[in-house]
Amino acid sequence: MLQMAEKPRVVIIGAGFSGLFAARKLLNKPVDILLIDRNNFHTFTPLLYQVATAGLDPSEIAYPVRSIFRRRENLRFMLGEVVEIDKENKHIAVRTEEDVRYEPYDILVVAAGSVTNTFGNNQVDQFGFGLKDLSDAVVLRNHILKQFEKATWTEDPVEREGLMTLVVVGGGPTGLETAGAFYELFNYVLEQEFHGKERLTARVILMEATDKVLAPYTPYL
């Protein structure tokens, strides 16, 4: 009697847009899928700036990965961080809360996302805030709100001006959206909520290395 060959094992690193797209395409195929991510939720990253500017709650742009793939027989999800890829022996090492697991693969899909690029500017690395994931957005939101609290009570006008100045580095779509959202937050929300002896006047500075913003798009935009 012939034995059925085992299904190829596809390991997907990352549950972002690319990882989810690959997994969904393979759901009805004769493969076994292992999806791995450091978080057990998918983040709708285009709206991270809305969380950073207190326009949305973090839960509104995050959705559990297990709920997305509920009752899918050929997909399993693992919460962990991939720390090693052994291409020769075709396995990966995944650090979980308990230990390091070694998982074999036949096909490997690396969709781990990107990191903030500061183009070697050490000052931005040292003093700046990234905006690549949900934790970045929450940290930035809390920082902005703390700045307003400090500015309300400081007696030094120079210190107050510094606390109320926000610099956004990068004139791409995310930089433009973030700068605009912070302007609206300052002038239409927080300005109404913070009252002191001195009126808080915030400003947003958008910095771009070239002479135009939205460089990948047409001049009309």
C-alpha cells in the first residue's frame, strides 16, 4: 500500500501585510503553514500615526492573528522571535518565553517588516522616536501628552517653547500625515484642554533632506 507523502512545510516569518497575504494564499493548498510573529496580533500600520496622535485607541488598529485564521486546519501560529535561520539544514530557531525552539521548513517566507532608517544620523537615533509598530506609537503618544503637562506648569518661557515644539523627520507620506495629525491635535484638542497663566502655543516642524515632500509621487500631489 502506497503511503501519502507528507505535505511541504511552509514557515512564514512575520504577521504583517506580506505575511498575512502569503498565508491566506496558501490556506487551501496542500501545505502545512507555520506563521511566526513577535506579537500575537496584526497591526494596521498605515494608521499608526493616528494612535501616536491620540486619534485612535491601540485596540482599533490591532487584531488577533489567531482570530484571523480561526478554524484553518493547515495553519498554526507561534508567538516568538526568530533568532537564527539555518539555510543549510533548513530550520529556524525561535525564541519563545519558555525556551528556544528549532522548527524545520521546506519553504521559508521572510516577511519580517522594516526598521526605522535614520541614514546614520546619530542625533536622531539618540533623541528621536520611531513609528514602526504599535509600541512605538503608544510611547510617542504618551511622550507628547507628558510634554503638555510639563509645559502647563513651567515658569520658563524658553523651556515651554521647547516642550511645545515637535520635529518630524521625513517628508514622505507617513511624515506628512504625522505632522498634519499633530498640528490638528495641538490646535483643535489639547489647546482646548490645557489652561494656565500662559496660553500654550505648539508648533510642528517638518524636516526633509531634499527640496520636496512626497518625492515618490507626482508634483501635483
